[in-house]
Amino acid sequence: MLRHIREQLPHESLSYFADAGFAPYGDKAEHIITERTLRIAEHMIHSGIKALVVACNTATAAAIAHLRARYPLLILIGVEPGIKPAASMSRTGCVGVLATSGTIASAKYQTLCAHIQQSSTIQLHHQPCPGLMELIERGELDSPATQQLLISYLQPMLAAGADTIVLGCTHYPFIAPTIRRIATEQGHPAIHLIDTGLAVASQLQRLLTKQHKLAQAQPTQHNTLTFYTSGDIAKFTTTLEQLLHINPTEYTLNKMFST
């Protein structure tokens, strides 16, 4: 998602908080995720941001309503699994959803699924993916452990006829090539993968433009890229290099609260 935002809004200064010290969110109670998300948002807002993207499906499901109530004037964008575009794209009428346990169990997600199924005959196969985010964070995008997990998660939905798979966690696009390869090996070479990162970046651009807050190119102004993490600095630096291919000279990295 950060990659899409950087590409579509090249003149914006960006601050990104990675809650590595508190992850994974998917196996935590909803009220704990809500409290954590509100605390992070408060810190970011006090730093002077003009818009906030909650770049986590689980955090969005738990906390977006609370954030909107607390900060009604802030440009605020959450993310949710792209079930609606997946439903319109599927030709078999069967859609698989890879997501965290927390996302799938949330009331927001259940409401979204109910709405889709009321207006269509689409079949949804929900697959919680414990352990997958942690492997991706470690840079294991195609390791034997990642492949083994993915095979176990993908086989049931592919066997049921899913031709479209929703990547319901912002980490999962990093393993899209591995998912495609496994699907091909399972006899499904034409699988469609739904990543909402581009749609989120477009929505952010639209809202900033609407409120006349979109940054324009300035010859004397240099946009910045700042990262915060609640985890280990060295590990997060490695993650940035492995997953986002960002050179350490391009950004500033700071430690933020860990508990």
C-alpha cells in the first residue's frame, strides 16, 4: 500500500508507523486492537498529519468507527478486504478470502459479507491465515514454511472452484507471486488476486484534492519519508529493504512506543 501511495502522491511527505513490537493483530481481542489503534492515531495526529490511512484490515475493522467519531475533520481512510470487486470479477461465482482471524471474526467484515451475499449469489470461502504475516515480516516470501502454509490455506478454496482470491491483509500482496505459482500448480493458472492498495491510494488522492490539500511540486521543498516502529530497529530496517526495496538513505527511522 505504501508503494502505491508513493507512486500516486509523489510530492507528499509520508510518515509510516509499523507496530512490529505489538504484532500480530489478528489473534488479539478487538478492544485491545481498538485501544492500540487509537493510541497510534493520537501520536500521528499530534505530529501534524493532514490525513491518516489505517493500513491494516484488522485495525480498520476494530477501530475505524471510533477514529471517525473522535476525529471528524481528519481525512481518514480505512481498508477492508476487496470482496465487492472480487464478486464482480469472479466467473465461477466462488471467491476465496485470505485474511487474519481478527478480520474474519469482526462485525464489520461479517456485515460486508452479508451485504455482498444479499445482492448476489456469490459463494465466499473465508480462510484465516495464522502465522502467515509473521513469515512475511521475516522476509520469507517463498520459503518452504510459507509455501506449506499457503498450500493448506489455498487448497480448500481452489477445490471449491474459487477463481478469485481476496488478499485480505496488507502483507499478503508481497507473496502474490507465490500464491499464483501454487494456484497454477494446483491447476488454476488463471486465478485473479484482489489487492486494494491502488484503490486506497486513489481514494487518498481524491480526498486530498477535494479539500485542496494535495501537495504540489515545489522546487525549494523536499518531501520526506519517515518511519516509526515499535519493534527492533535493525529488524525493521531489513524488512524495509527486503519487502519495499527502500534504501536506508531515503528515509528517517525512529523508535516509537512498544507497549
